[in-house]
Amino acid sequence: MTAYPVDPAARPPMLRDISRARPTRRHSAKRRRMTRPVTYRWNLRHAMAAAKLDSCEVLADELQKLGVPASAQDIEHLMDEKPESINLSLMMGLLRVLNCSIEELIEPGGTSSALTGSDPKRSYP
């Protein structure tokens, strides 16, 4: 094994201490741009009405027939609150049972305050 001098500048580049490296302003500005919230409108209630499904139990039963494990409580949760993430098999099952496209179920854009979807009694234009 080769003994290197104690002076860090004399060490080969791969062995220098990189813990003192700091991100430049360019990197921190890039991070700020990437943290903008993505807003969308979740239209499960409207899609259910268009498909003439009046209860969460009926939708859960239809999803069970397709092999998608979802309970009526899961569907109620999806109706009452806008999901931050969703299982793809559940999403595909919803699209098949509701006979709609993903654009009809999720509308991108707008302001986050108007598109929260958390108020079940709120009517959208």
C-alpha cells in the first residue's frame, strides 16, 4: 500500500476530501424550479355520474369482478380527496368500469386552491 502525504492537495484527485464541496447557485436554482406543485382536477365523482354508478359499493363490486382489489371505503376515500398517487391497476380498472379516458378522469392545470377536490359538496364548473 502506498503512503500518501498528509497534505490533502498532494493526494491524487480521487482521494481528496469531497465533503467540503458545495453546490453552486446554478444547482440550487434548478432545484427550486423542480419543486413547483403540479395541479390537477380529480373528476371521479363526475365520471361515476356519467357512468350512472350511484354508489361506491357498486363501483367496488365492478372493480372486484375485474380482479382489482378495492373496497367501498377505498372508493369513498378517492371520491372525497384528490389522490397524490394511485395504483396503476386501480387506475386502469376505474377507466374500464367508468368507460372514460384518463383525460376525463384527471384534468391537468389550473390553480391548486380551485382544484383541490377535497370538498365533496363542491360543484365544479
